[in-house]
Amino acid sequence: MNFPSETREAFAVEFGRFLDQTNGIARSQQLFDLLSAFALNFDCPWIAYRSLTPEPGILKPVRRDPAVMLNYPVEWQDRYFEMSYDRIDPIIIKTSRKRAGAFRWSEVYDDASTTDNERRVFDEAATFGLRSGLSVPLHGPDGRTAVMSFAHPWDGEFKNRTVTYLELAAFHFHRRFTKFENLSVSEKTPDLSLREKECILWTAKGKSSWEVGTILGISANTVDFHIKNVMRKLDTCNRTAAAIKAVNFGIVDV
């Protein structure tokens, strides 16, 4: 389970380079791209960052931008929302709120309290290539929580040193990202048109552009046009992230 000394030194150099590169970054997407590149050193092509809504009774909900950044396979993103897995995902719903340190997905899968429905999220993720993962809870003031996840396309546990490097990188990302958000925070909910709300609502329910167009009586190209407008207004790079933000903002209710 130990890395050769030359490998350890190489990872230390890459981590130092990651820290140096983030010092000159002024945009959250650039920061995310740097973290994605760093994670590739550990054979993790897929990462996801998401802020979690406070649990009832801990903190009053605040109308602010719910952070969502991910590069998971689009097919898995579509399936995740089609099946409403965001409502049962044990990483999001239970574990990240209670744990203080990084945890392997296998720990959650094997936990006696994890239900068969919750395990199905992991089983299906594996069929889309996310076969092994690591998540890092990121706790902030007043009960606010975010989670960063890293995923392998192959079976096998994350080595302890890998866990350490990825956890440190996630903490650094979260600290810098939060700084960006605090500088640009706005209490105003993005203003979407009625048609934009309709399109992102059905997208959040797992419908394709063609299906949304059929439901609303418009073309798939028109649906794509409205979805792109929503992505721009919510400052997201894909429709899945836009759907998550729209739901978290309370713009649409699924």
C-alpha cells in the first residue's frame, strides 16, 4: 500500500504546483479545472463539488448561489436525475453531514445502516464507469457543508497517501472557492422566464430536450436555446448543474 519514494516525491511536487497555480486564479471554473488536472495524478478523471442545504433546525435557508461543479459522465448525470437519486444518495443525504474526514465509498456501501436503495446509487454509478470513489466533507461556519468527490474508473481502494493528498487539495479548493463566492455573493435569485423555468423543471426530472419539447409543444432546438439561457443565468457549464441550482434556489420544485 506504500508508494515508492520517487512516486511520493512526484506527488509532493504536483501538489506544490497545484497550490502555486491556484494562487493566480480569479475564477471558480479555472480553480475547478486545476483540481481536475491534479486529480488525474491519482487516476481520478471525475470529480464533483456540491454545497449542501442546511438540515432543518440548524440554519435558516439563505437565498444564495448553491455551488455545483462536476465533470461526471453526462449519461450518469442524466440517469441520476431521472431516478431522483439526489434524494437518496447516502453520500449527500447522510454521510457527508456527519463525517469530519474523507471516506471511501466502499465504507458507506458496506455500512450496516445503508439501505439497498442507497446501495443501488453506487451500483448504477459503477455501470457508468464510477467504480470506486472518495468523498471529502467540507464543513463551514453555522452548519454549512459542502462535499468534494473523486472517482476512479476501476475497482480498488484509494491508498492512504492518495486520500491525504486529495483531502488536502479538496480543502484548499473549498477555501479558495468560498473566498470567490463571498466576494460575489448576491441575495437576488436569478430571474428566469416562464419558458426557461418549464424547460429546466423537466430537465431536472430527467427528460431529454426532445421529451421536453414534446411535453411543451416546442422543438428540441428551442428547448436547448432556453436551457442554454438558464445555464448562463445560473453560471453553470452544463444542464445538470443548472438543474441542481434551480432546485436549490427554489426556482423549480421537483
